[in-house]
Amino acid sequence: MKTAVLVDDEQRMLDLLELYLEPHGYTCIKKDSAHDAVLFLKHNHADIVILDVMMPNMDGWEACKRIRSFSAIPIIMLTARNAAEEMVKGLKYGADDYITKPFNEDVLLARIEAVTRRVLQHEVDGVFFKGLKLNESAYEAHYQTKAISLTPKEFSMLSLFLKSPDQVYSRDHLLSTIWGYGTNTEDRTIDSHIRNIREKLRHAGFPADVHLKTIWGVGYKWSSS
């Protein structure tokens, strides 16, 4: 079963979306508050978010930005507004698609299938962690919308950490994995690369010190918490 998070302050719309999606294998989590939806997604897996724009307290645009700060989950914005500038705003905030009300059931399902397929294809070459994104085929790193310039060795090291969070890597292991066996590179080279990675992540706004941890006397690890 796939999980869809439905976010709208109108219960009727939540029920209608659930009616459309459940027969197609979706478990629907209904939220009438954008704030509640963001909190749910921080701690739970889902496959798609259908997000209304016009809601009290926190609108869909702000919710989209917050979700994008920690997740690459597909987001479809759903709204009664159809002005081009409104659509552009949603897409700039990280939405994958934009559908206006009233909508056709088949069109909605086709859009969901398209964005989930596109994201899955992108993730073949990608690594994601709380808004930090690595595209391994292009050797590109971003935090939210900011590009992070990493050397090939820094990129490979960060990719290794992100793929195995909470695993402690000794300096020797990092040297043999990143530089290869028989290298003449010294342990302090690892420390230098770690410093550079932390500095570049900080510069992009990512909380590097929270996640890239030094394990004294052993090496380094990427903390997932």
C-alpha cells in the first residue's frame, strides 16, 4: 500500500480525495491543518502529498517550503486559483505539480502517477537527507535551493556518510574507501576534508555540526537524529 497525505481545511475535499485514491491502493492520511501535516511528515513516511494552498494559519506555500527543507517527497498543490503567477510561486517553493479545482479524477490520478514516477527516477542517482540532496551522476550537491561546491573526494565522502547514517567510520576505513588501498595519504587529510565539508554545509545553511559528528579516538559518523 502507498500512503498519501491529504491536506485541506475542508473536510468535504479531504473525503473526496480519499474516495478517489483509496481504490487505487492508497492509504490516506487526512490533515485539516498544514502545521499538523508538516509535523506528521517530519516523523512518518509517505509517498505523495496533496496540498491545498488557501488554508488558515499556515498556507500551502509555506507548508511546501517547510516540507522541502527536510524531504523530497512529491508534492501536488491543489487550489481554486489558476493564475499563472500563483502556479509559478508554488513550483518555485518546491511543488512538483499544480492542479486547480474543480479537477477531474482521472487527471489527478495521472498527475500523481507522473510525479511519483519522475521522483523515483531522479532518486536512482540521488541521495537525500533533510533538504540536502546529492545527484551522484552529475556530482552536484544542494541544500534546498543552494548549490554546494564539493571536490570529488568531499562529494564521495559525504555520499558515503549519507548512505549509512549512524555508522562510525575510522580514518583508515575512509582512506581505503575514498582514496583506495595502498594510498600514501595521511590521516590528517581526512580531518581536513571533514573540516571543508562542514564549512561548506554551514555556508549553505545546513546544520553540519548537528549531523557530521567526530567520534574521538575512532573517526566520524553521520547522525540521523
